[in-house]
Amino acid sequence: MDYYIDITLKPDAEMRENILLNMVYAKLHKALVDLSCTAIGVSFPDYRLILGKRIRLHGALPELEKLQALNWLSALVGYCDVSVAQKIPQQVQYRIICRKQSNMTQAKLNRLLKRGTITLEQAHVYKEKMFIKGLANPYVELKSTSNSEQYRRYFEFGELQPEPVVGTFDYFGLSKQATIPWF
């Protein structure tokens, strides 16, 4: 993982920043699936409370070139500035960026009710806890290709560390073990 590409979003009156981020990330996911690529990691270098206007793709030069050859941004290219692949700086720190999931969801509640594991009264208590324990992590909103329902993919940013950890990434560019350079 020695190169990176920055994608800087250019929202306007027609395309708000959060909508554009969701669309670009969905297209990135589709491109990684099409390539069966587990060697590209994603980061959000402008992250503070929200993910920011920049998506950074990390990987080896051949992998990033394969991705760019797909023209995966298609119609969204006019809403993005895409850098050329650049060498990662020498002095960087590393961090894990992974998916954060709640263990209390509506889908889980529906399954519990369907199986008869909990009563309606218990379901109300479950729902109250579900809303109290909601995630405050940054997220993107995506649309499932299997059932067309919208869902949120929450991100967790690990602590900064001095040394990289090599590993694979999922088709969303995330990993629970592998680090990405943070600069």
C-alpha cells in the first residue's frame, strides 16, 4: 500500500455534499465488487464530526490503476476532482477504519417477534433501548442491491498507531485488522 488517490467532492446547489458522498461511495463499492478487489482501502482525511469532502483510496499502483481504468465514477466525474495516483509520504501514522454495527436493530427486533422470543411489551422496551443506544458515528447512506432498502453504513476510526498492519479490505474498502496510512 504505497500509493493513494484523492477524490475531492464538489457539491453544488443541485447536489448536496452528503448525497454526493453517498453516491460516490456506492459507486466505489460497486467497482470494488466488479474487480473482486480486497487490496484497496478507503479513508476520509477531512474527518472531524462528519466524513468531509475528500475520499482517499489507498493501495498498490497497479490496483489503483485497474480501478481508475473502469471509469467507475461515470456521470459523477463532473462533481469530483480526482487526483493522479501519488506516492504516500514517508512520515505517516496508521489507523484502522472499519464498519461499526449496532447490536440492536429493527431487523433483529422483527426476527425476535416473528420467532416469538419476546412479547410486544418487551419489544417496546427493546425499541427504547435501541434509540437510546443509537450510534453517533459518521456514516453513509446506501441502497441495498438485493432488496432496494436504504441503510446506513457507520464507520469507526481506530486509534493512530506508528506501524502499519498488512491485511485485506472488504468491498467497501474497510478492514478490522489492516491499517491505512493517515496523513
